[in-house]
Amino acid sequence: MQYRKFGRLDWQGSALGFGAMRLPQTDANPVNVDEPEAIRMIRYAIDHGVNYIDNGYVYHGGHGEVVVGKALQDGYRDKVKLATKLPPQLVSSFADCDNCLNEQLRRLQTDRLDFYLFHGLTKERWTGLRDLDVLRWAEGAQADGRIGYLGFSFHDDFSALKEIIDDYDKWTFCQIQYNYMDINYQAGTSGLKYAAEKGLAVVVMEPLRGGRLTKPPTSVADLWASTSHKRTPAGWGLLWVWNQPEVSLVLSGMSTMEQVIENVATADHSGPGILTADELTLIDRVREEYERLSPIPCTKCGYCLPCPSGVEIPTIFELYNEAVVYNEPRIARFRYRGPNGLKEEQRADQCTECEECVEACPQQIPIPEWLNKAHLLLGPRPQSPIEKN
């Protein structure tokens, strides 16, 4: 296992961390974790050098922390740093925060969390926590020994990340979504570099976009096959993230023992700057091919905004393109109409077909037409990409 500097701390984290959001299940109900297999996978990872386990209060309906707590018995707790997250949507007082943290400690069968995160911060969620003065609560939990270092996970744009980092000078780390397709999405490369420059350790989540990058369409698979250095799509994706010197640790939410074995082996040969110029060019070509496969040629220039009706046009087109290219509408639908997705007034069905956006679009996209298709796929009565294309 390779190890990397973790921000300002005098501690090195394993290149690969074990994310407990996608543990193996016995059926479609996320609460029904295959406990024996999950424990076997977690302990295999630890036995092979993984020293960071990431969890969250809501993972597997709360059962993720329970299973991890069981996996860390028999001396395994002392071999790792343990991280989990406070869900902002479930707390509105210091008492709520205490109750949540104490429940997590019971689930995980420990008296201390090494790393504690505010979960899934956006600008709006951060404002709510800041108004609650939750940092004062967190510092109290640090003082009484229940949590060690404080950080946050993040799902918003670069300006929001910068604001959160700059608002508090005692952050130890942040967790961002980052992969070779997301260099300009959410925190992006700019956010990665800014956090690292501020001395924060940067933990990367979704290095394979929730597994979508492991199942490439034919044209992308052909590009991977064109190189003499044979790797799986997962291997290419993980090595690209590890190639960035600002990355402290990469989380993988692994669902099978085969994934654990492969990812541990890949981590063993990882490192900043390990990819050659030709290999980086190949990954650039893969990114370009994914973008070429997108049915809507939107460049996110923003000339169509603000929409008079409040429709978030570039975001909707991005979600539609992802659903079609990766043949995975479920995730796009969640981001479109889920509890943390677009507001109803921002969705495609609010379009009045005034066509101001069409006149402004440098790509000459028939925007109202595509908005209608996007809502049919992503909205309350979705249709499949095949039906709509």
C-alpha cells in the first residue's frame, strides 16, 4: 500500500480508503447488508494496508455504521482512522447534534471518531449550520474527546467551496467529488488545488462516478483497448486521481470482494505523477469521447441564463446527457427531483417556450425541445433514453 501526506497532520493515510456507502446487500433493500461478506471485505482491505474507513449516518439506512462497527472488532479498530458524518438536514439544535453523534458512537462501538465531517455541504446547508453556530458545538465535542479532526464533504460549485474554507481556519480536511470527467464540475480541479493550498487534506469521493466509469460504451472501451499498457477502466480512473499530487486519499465504495482486491492492488502501484504524458493524453481522449457521445451539445457557457422562468438549463442538460451516455438514469433522476436536487421552479417543465435562450445560445441548440425531452426522462413519469432518442 502507498501512503500519502494528510494535509497538515503528522500522519499519512493509505492511498485507498474504504467507503461504506455501497456495502454488499442481500437484496434490493439497502438496509439489508450482507454482514459477513462486508466484514470480510473491510478486514481484507485493512489487512492489506488500508488505514482509513469512511462512513455516514444515513448510509444503508443507518446500518452501514453498525456493520463497520462489527468489522472493527477483534483489534481492527486500532489499525485505522475512523470517519463518519453529521447529516445537516437532521439537526436544528446542539441537542440534535449530540444525539446524532452519540448514536453514531454506539453504532460504531467506539468512544471516539478520528475524523468527523459535516455531510454534503452546499452553500445553503453551510449557511444553516453557520447560523446554528454548529462549529462551537463541534469544538466542544473535540474538547470532550468524542471527535478528533473536523472537516466536511461537499456538493456545490467552486465559489461555495471557497466560502466554506475561508469561513473557518480550523478545518483539517475536506471531501470532494473528483474524477477525470469532473475536472470542471462541483469543486473541480480549482477546488482541489485551492483546498490543498490552504493546507487542507483532500479526500476524493466518487473517483469512478459511482461505478459509471467502469462500464464504458463501445467507443470508449475501444480507446482503452488501444494502448499497450492494459488496465481496467477502474484502474485507469483511480490512477488518474492518484496522479494528482494535491489528493491526500481516494475513497472507493466497494460492493464486492473482487473490487476490493483490484483496488488494493492498483493502490499498491499508485503515486503522484505516475502516469506518462501519453497515458494522460489517452485519458483526455476518453473524456472527449464521453463528451462527444452526449446528445445535447451544451458547453455550459451560461449564455442562456438567467431564464425568465427560472429554469436551470445547463444543469438539466448535464443531467440528461449523463443519463443517456452512462445509461444510468436513476442517479440523474435523483439529482433532478430528489430532496437535494433541483427545486420545482427550476425544472424543465417550467419552460414557457419564449425562446430567449435559443436566440442567445451560441451552439444553436433548440433548447425548449430538449428541455421537454429531459423532463420526460428525468421527471415524475420518466421514459428510457432509448424511447427518447
